[in-house]
Amino acid sequence: MTDAEEASQVLRGRVKWFDPVKGFGFIVADGAAADVLLHANVLRNFGQGSVADGAGIVVRVQQTQRGAQAVEVLEIAAPPPAVHVLIQGEDSPPVSPEEVLALPMEPARVKWFDKGKGFGFANVFGRPEDVFIHVEVLRASGFADLVSGEAVVLRVIDGKRGRMAAQVVAWESGLRHG
């Protein structure tokens, strides 16, 4: 074990807030006296460009002169499928969380996502049609935002207007758990 590994500890907690524009946020860690700084580069090393406020997270932390700082994201709690937040209406076929979990994980790249509009689209590799991503599905999946070109993994259902994401998973997590 290196000195750096010995000086770090693993903490479990929740994201207090994260701002991808500012490039950082904070974690409220279980049993920690102060908040833990989460820098965007540490999150990107895990394979995500953002994380939703309130998401469960496990990080390796080191003490610095400025306080506790996350140096590695080990896990972002995999929330249940976002079926319950799919817009209920004509586009939302009845589907249970168990049915969503049984769907294949499809690798995709974000075409565009506009947080202000509340939706965006992704392209699944090897398929011509776009996949609709609603902001509430994104939040329930543990993300605050998506960036054009970002690689993700999707569980997709067929709606009346086309394919729509029921769950969004970080690329690195999808590779590990797919």
C-alpha cells in the first residue's frame, strides 16, 4: 500500500450539491464532521460529468490543508429504474421496474441535452433512431446534466412516439455492471 492510500479513507454519503459549470460540489459523508469537496476531474475519472444532488456516493477521501477532499469516486448508488418518473401519458407504456432492469443496457452517445427545456436525445450505437431522455429520468438515474458527446449506457423502452430512456447509467458503471 502506498503512503497516499494509507492516508486516505473510504467514506459513504450523499451529494450535497454539484455544479458542473463551477467544476465542483460537496458531499455530506456519514460520520464526517465537515463536508467533503468533490472536484469535477475526480467525477470525470469515474466516467460521469455530473451527479445529481442527493445521490448516494462512496469516495476515497484525503485530508488536505483546506479540508477533506474526494480523490476517487468508488461508487455512485445505482438508483432504481426511473420508470415511476416517466411522463405518464400517451408516450409512457406501462412497465414495471423489474421489466426495466431486464432490458439490455445499450451503449449510446448524447446528441444534445438542454436542462432548461427538460429533455434531450442520444444515439444508440448501431441504431439510426434517436432516444428521448427526459430530465426527470436523468435525475432519477443520478445525473444532474448531460453534455453533448458524452458516452452513457441506456435502458430503453418503446413509446408511441419512439424510443425513450427509462434509465441512464454512467459509461464506466455500465461497462462494469452491464
